[in-house]
Amino acid sequence: PPTVRLEDYRPSDHLIDRVELDVRLDPHDTRVSATLALRPNPAGRAHAPLVLDGDDLTLLGLELDGQALAPDTFRADASSLTLHAGPQRPFTLRIETRLDPTANTRLMGLYRSNGVYCTQCEADGFRRITYFLDRPDVLSVYTTRIEAERAAAPVLLGNGNPVEAGAVAGTDRHYAVWHDPLPKPAYLFALVGGRLDRVAKGFTTMEGRAVEIAVYVEPGKDDRAAYALDAVERSMAWDERAFGRAYDLDVFNVVAVSDFNMGAMENKGLNIFNDKFVLASPDTATDTDYAAIEAIIAHEYFHNWSGNRVTCRDWFQLCLKEGLTVFRDQEFSSDMRSRAVHRIAEVRNLRARQFPEDAGPLAHPVRPKRYAEINNFYTATVYEKGAEIVRMLRTLIGETAFRAGMDRYFADNDGTAATVEDFLKAFEAVTGRDLARFAEWYERPGTPRVAVSGSYDAAAKTYRLAFRQTRPGAGADAPPLVIPIRLGLVGTDGPLIDAASGRVEDGVFVLDSAEDTLIFENVAAEPVPSLFRGFSAPVRVESALDAAARLTLLRHDPDSFNRWEAAQRVALGLMTAQVRGDAPEEAGADDFVAALGVFLDGEALRDPAFAAQILALPSEGDVADEIGTEIDPDAIASARRDLRRRLGAGLRARLLTLREELAEPAGTPFSPDASAAGRRALRNAALDLIAAADAETGTALAQAQIAAATNMTDRLAGLAALALLPGEAREAALTAFAERYADEPLVLDKWFAIQAMIPEDGTVARIRRLQGHPAFAMTNPNRVRSLVGSFSLANPTQFNRADGAGYALVAETVLALDGTNPQVAARLMTAFGPWRRLEPGRRAQAESALRRIVATQGLSRDVADIGTRSLA
Ligand code: DPP
Ligand code: ZN
């Protein structure tokens, strides 16, 4: 496939100032009339032909300034429309196309989801609606008239503000006209038509604008929309407070649809969501779901400024809006919930998804330099590492300067399509700093390593910390990165060490050379260094701290993140030692159990959410990532099982008591807030460990919890605990759950996922059976991700079965899906990413599955691209 390169960027030869769309919706014969006000771009080439993008389009009519075009003046096919000589003056082009939304299984462009007409245009779906300059640096003002049969689509929504609506005389059809006054790229276009229920509330912006916020859901589900509606309101208020950003239209609409490739989409004034991230009720949504809804509602809303008002010049700049907006939604969630606990969740996610990506064949810079298929670059690297870069920038320049820089960025780039350079320029302007070297973070793939060693001089009362940074695959001449290291010293017996080093400012040391040494003066006793507090940079830290020193940090570090990190490192050390067959760390494990016991006694009830994080061991993936090569997932799973068993046995009495203490008194009304969720999380973390050590008690507790559950979090945690305990009880609970939620696809997704994650030999066969379940559908991305995605990403022993049966299952699914929905197929395939790090037998099996996919005729560009890069 042709490769697009960053260095080849040039401005469009033409601009489109205004777009008037007339869309007559019909299940199979939708007509789109697009009137485009075009003109030559002064920054483009003169006399260039006009080449409009198309994808799978049927052209019905074409007029230039009201005149039908002579056949020899243009060429049109399914994927482009070329005017051989575009006029050297402003002109109007009217294009009529025909679409079949029902046949659109790719879920890009205009399609139907459960009978609802909806659109998805990012990154390049608008060209599936009409021929267009489908690139993010062409900004236009849109007016959209939508027409449909009234009974089939009583609700008609577009971008911007509603202008007019009415009946189409003499028919059973009606129409609505929407106008979006703010110029936008085509990828932010959207429309919706369907039977939908609505919940709404008013909001007055800090500028005094009255806004009507509405959430639209499938009929009968309006009682599940309240939380999303509330999250929109809180997001609007927060963006005013935290970033001075006010909403800019009279209405803000959110629509939930059941078939959606991504989580959600930030179309101007009309966000379209995967219903999984809107619908919530205590009986159907877990605390994790509530938190995800809050975060994604916020994310899409925040795009209104970071993405829409200031958009991207080209798709290489995707992190400009995504990394920044993830950072913004993380800050929002931190303010709504517990900052420390949220930071832990962010880092868990980064390590689970981005670190492996960055260590494998699909690694790419946060700002990629080339792509064959842009849809494959909506990655953890662009999003999550992109957010970490913004966070580091704030750490480097401080909160006040950061806010000033953000204000400057919005002011200087409002209404334009910007670049990463424009972003950094704003911060250079307000700080007077040169950020050229910091910008290196955007340019190179790979997770940097920072090795740190400390030495104490008792006579001189000095403590030296030596740092050395390296980057995987970077040549000797690669410039060092600018790495902010938030740090401090902790005394072994508790009190903080108040030592000074002139090079630590506000707790932050900036490592900007390959090697450097910090010297602390007046250090009364040997300290334990607390490094990268709050995970101040997305690096791997190598330090020789022993378990005792780490347990000191668990006890005494004032930085919560590093307390958690210390416990994680000790657990990782114990598990990797077992996997490598190093001397069995009996004593080490006992010390760990004892330290957790002390921790629980002192703090479990004070901050249950944090305690739940401390109890949750690093995942099998974390252990694999730590080991790095010749990975044997069975050995890792067994080491992790052993450690969980040991914790469960050693802490049993405490965990049982905690479960009692944390139980909600009967009749307590459900609250999804962070503190109630934290109590449930700890109670369920306790259940998990108890069951790991004692199947009988675990079964009884889980069954009782399911029977008494008043919310999905507890019910599902009970089921998840049982899922790890083979036998009758598990199968009976699974059956009962499926019966109870037979009509709830989103809940059955959890049921699919729980079964897909069972770490037993029978799981591949179970999944094949479930693929025939009436609730499963290959056409629905949520179903596929729940059943097959959960398997490939969260069941390491079974996906990586030594006999290759797990790989075969996923490969088959990728191929089965590729013809209908290549985007989701390609995403599923990324699970093969770490294949080279496996032990030789599995590596060969994974490689042959990949090669089978790649050798298949007629692959989509999406899957071919992932396949080629994975094998490169
Ligand atoms: N809708 C996706 C997101 O918000 C892509 N823009 O991240
Ligand atoms: Zn986004």
C-alpha cells in the first residue's frame, strides 16, 4: 500500500469555504447533494487540478456553477473525482452521490446501527459520503439539511445549532436544518437520524451562553442516560475552571449507538458514542464502567477546544489533539476522584498497553513519520504516551506557566489546523525556554531506561545519586532526552530526610544529559531514594534497591504513587525470581505478606480505593514485560498464582474482617462515586485473594455475594472470582447470569469476557461455542472485542497456548472480520505484537499464524499493514 510521509506534507491546492449538504435518508438509497464553495488556495500550487477524495461512492450528478460538466473535463470513480482544470477563481461544485447505509458494515461514513442512521468520519470517512478534500487542514462552514421518513427517524441531528425543521409537504417525510458557524474539517462532520429517547438539562456558560445539553439513547433506555448527562455538565464546568474554555454553541448533543468502532467521537456539537460509554444503571454497569463513561464523556467534550477549535494540520499531528485531550481527561478524572488512585490507574494502563507496543514491531513515535493506514495509528503511544509528554511539560515548567502556555496555544491557533511545533511554540513564548530538545520525545519510539544508583558517605554526610539514560535502538549520537525526575529521600526508620541539592527545584531534577550525578548535603543517615514520584516520566527505572528498601517506601513515602510502585516492584521481583528459577524467595514473600498486613491494619479503611490498588498484583503482562525475552506465559501464570495464594493465605483473617467492615449496611442507596466504589474495590480485591488461597471459602463467599448483590460491580466480581474456580458452581453461576441478562447485550459482553479470560485448556473450545451464541454477532464491535479481544489481550496462557490453538482462533476471527470491518479486524490483530519476545515454540506458532493472515488474498489495507509491520 502507498505510504504517506510527514515530510511530503504540502498545503491543499484548493480550499472549501462553505459546504451545503442535503441528505435524504433512506435505508438503501440515501441521496446526498453537496454544494461546495471552492477557491484556489493562495498557499497551494496555481493551476493544479482539483482532486477530491472518495471511497466507495456512486456519482449521480456534477455541476460547476450551476452547469453540468462536460464529460471530458472530469474523471470520477469510486475513490476520486478529478477536475482536470480547476478554475482559478472561487467556484461552486454541486455533487450528488448515492449511498447504501444498511450495507455499510465498515461503520465508517454513513451507516445504520440498530436502525439508527449515524456517521463516523474520523479519520477519512467523510469521503464515503461525498467527494471532498478529506484532509484535516481544509476547514469549512457547514449547513446540513437532513430529511427522512418521520416514523423511522423522528429525531434528526446535525453539527452546530438547529435552524429550521418541518414536514415535507405531501409526504410522510420531515426535515431538519443545522448550521455550524465554526469552520471545521470534514472528519468532525456528523449526522444522526432515528428513533431515540432524550434526556436534557440546561447549562449556562461562564460567558453567559445558555446551552441545552442532551443525551439521546435507544427508546426505553433513558433511565440509563442520567450519569452521562451529569458527566457532560461537570465536564463543561471543569473546562471553564481548569482551562478557561467555554462551550460555544447553543446545544450539545450526545448520541449513543450500539455499533461503533471506537469509544466515541467528538463531532462538533454532536458527539456520537459507543453505547457502552453512555448507558449506566446500578444493575448493569460496574464502577469501572461509570469511571470510563465519565472519562470518555469528558474526553470528547474537551476535544471541543483541543481538537475542534484547534485541529490538526495532518494526521501525523494526531497526538496534538489526542495526547493533549487524554491529559485533560486524566486531570478531570483526578479532580473528580482520587488523584493518587487515578494516577496508578493511568500508569497501569500505560504499562499494560503502551510499553509492550513500544517494545514490539508496531512501535512508532508519538508523532509518526509515515503511515500506510492512519486508522492503525489510534494507538496507546499516540494517546497515552502523548498524554505523558504533556504531563512532563507541565512538570518541567510548572503549573502556572503551563496554564499560561495553554491559553496562549488556544489564542494563537484558534480556528486553525496546527502542528506539534505550534503547541510547543506557545510554551516557549510564555516561558522564554527553548523546548527544541524536549521535542525529541515526539520523534522517537521506544521506552527510555534510566539507571539510578545511590551511595551514602556516612563521614561526609552526603548522598550521591548517579543517573544514566539509554534508549533502545538509539545510536550513540542520539541526543539525550529531557527527563523530569520528581524525587526525594526517605529515611529508613520513617522521618523524611530534609536534604538539599541545589539542582532539585520544587522536588524535580531534570536529567537532560546521558549521565549525571546529584549530591545531597547534610544527610544524617542512609536514605532510601524515592524516584520518579507520581511517575514523572514514562521510562523504565533500573535501580538496585532491595526489597527491604522498597518496603520502607511502601511504609513511609509521602508520595502515594511510589508507595504503590514499591509494593508492585517487590511483587514483580518475587514473581520474576520464581519464573527464572532463581533461589526461591520464601523469606522475601513472607516479608511482603507481613508488610501488606501492617499496611492493611493501618490504612485499609482510611483509603480503601488505594488499598485495593496495593493488593492488586502486577498482571501477567507486567511480569512478561519485565522479563522481556523468551517469555513462557505458563511459568508466569504459575508464579502469579502462587503469590496470590500466598497473600490470600497469609492475610486471610484480615481480609475476611475487612470484607465485613466494608460491607454496605442493607438498604444503603447505590452511589457510583469514588468513595463507595473504593470500598467495593477493596472488598472485591479481598475476595479475589481469599479465593486464590482457599477455593471452598472463595466459592461460598462469591456465591453469597452474587445472591446478595445490589449492583453490577459486586455481582460481576463474584462471578469473576468463581470463573477462576473450575466446577459446577461456576457453570451454574454463568448460566444464571446469562438468563438474568438475556436482553442486555452490554451486560452479556461482560459475561463473554469473563469466560474468554478463564485460564484453562477448555477456553478455546468455550469461545468457539460462544461465537454461536444468539447474543454474539461478528457485526458488532463490542461483542467481538468482549469475546475475542478479551481472550487475546487478557488471557495470556490460553491465547499463547503452546499448540497454537489460541493464535489460530484469533487469526480466524481476524480473517472472518476483515471483509466486513477491517478496522476492528486490524485492531484485534495487534494482540500478536509481542510475538518475538516469546519462547521459541510459541514464537514459531505465532509467526505462522501471522504469516497465514498475511498470505491471504484480498486483505484490507488495515490488516495488511498490521501484518506487514508485525513481521518486519
Ligand atoms: N473519537 C476518538 C477519540 O476521541 C478519535 N478522535 O479519541
Ligand atoms: Zn480523542
